[in-house]
Amino acid sequence: MNAPSRGPDDRPAVILLHGAVLNSRMWDPIAPVLARTHRVFTPDLPGHGARRDERYTVAGAVDTVRSLVTSLAPSRVVLVGDSLGSYTAMAAAEAVADRLDGAVLAGATATFRGLMAISAGLRGWLAGLLPQDRLLQRLNLRVGREFEAGPAMVAAGLRPAAFAEAVAALRGIDFRSMLARIDAPVLLVNGTRDWLNRREEPRFLAAARRGTLRLVPGAGHGVSIIKPGEYALLISEFLAGLEAGPRTGDASA
């Protein structure tokens, strides 16, 4: 599995997993900060970026993470995501548990059931009614203007259809149970204005064996692109904490 990488070759690896519709270039403002102390990898998930001719599936996304982690042996890894990337990280965590030192998960404290599934499904349905070339044009314009990494994401290729694929793939999965099986430190991150996603926030935090929660003031869904500086700082602090403490599986843990 090839993925863009940065940072010292002799350092632990951090794998950054992007959100739906976007691509790995969304991490452009964050990856250089983390690469000061870690090896940083930014793969495209199926259905996105360089792989936008594919379709997003959870199995395909998990295989992407597993293959990358396998290629990095014997390095320890930390999974970092936002939205779809965080759900992918939770789904992949068990497959890479023997090498996982921790996870930072933003925008992923809701299961795709009930109101969450209806809301997301409605957004995907409405987007499907519009001509795809016009939808892509509008998306390119908005993303390119609103976000620091916007021009790079647009150049790498956005894919509106990936949203409906992702919603369909995630619907009904018990992500709280997946989170509960992660035997490594987990940092949950939400924007304070991410109201729909935060409805299950207490339940997700309670499910995490070694979980903590941090909120990004004033941010909605997508803290990694809305406030990349703040998210980079939270990730860096988490990584520093792992370096200072015992690793998962150590006898002293």
C-alpha cells in the first residue's frame, strides 16, 4: 500500500484518514506539524482522491489501513481520523490491534441509525437529484474558497457521490462496540457546534476503555479542515502523552 509520507524514518507512524467526499490532501496543514516528531502517512480511502474510480466500502477501507500498517512493520502506529476517517479507524482498529498505540477520532460519536441515518441519507438523496457535474462545480468552488487545504483538495479530486456511498456503508454498524474493543488510549474530538454528532457523545466516551474527550470551541463537523491548527495541537499533545507513558500491552500499563 503506497501512501504519501513525511517525517523521520526512525519514528513511530501516524496514519491520517480523511473525511467523505474529500481526499488525503485535506491533511496538508496538519501533516507537516506532526512530521516534526513522527512518520506521517496520508492514504486515500476507496472512492476518494486517486482512488475515486472505486467505491467506498468499510471492508475496502479497513484493508487499506491493514495493508499500510503491514507495510510499516515493525513500527507502532497511531490512527487519526475525521468523520469517515474516524469511523474507518474504529473499524480497522481490531485488524491492527497488535501494532496500535492509540487513536484520535474526530467527528465520530454517533451511530448511523435513527435521526443520524435519516439526516445523512436525506443529504445524500438530495445531492443525487442534482446534475453531478454542477454539484462538483459548486463543491469545488466552496471547498476551494473556505478551507486552508481547499485548493489542494480540489486539485486532487473531490467526489460528491462518495457521501451517499459512505452513509450506506456505515448505516447500522455498532461503532460503540468497536470503540469498546480498542485496548489503547483514544482521544475523541468534537466541535462544540457539531450538534447532531454530539447527541451520542456521552455514550461513546463511556464505551472507550481508555478514552478522553476534547472539544474545539466554535467548530461544527469537520474540525480538521475548519480549525486545522487546533486539531494539530490536540493530536500533537496526544502523541506526546503516548511517548511519555507506557505502551499498550506493557506489563506496567
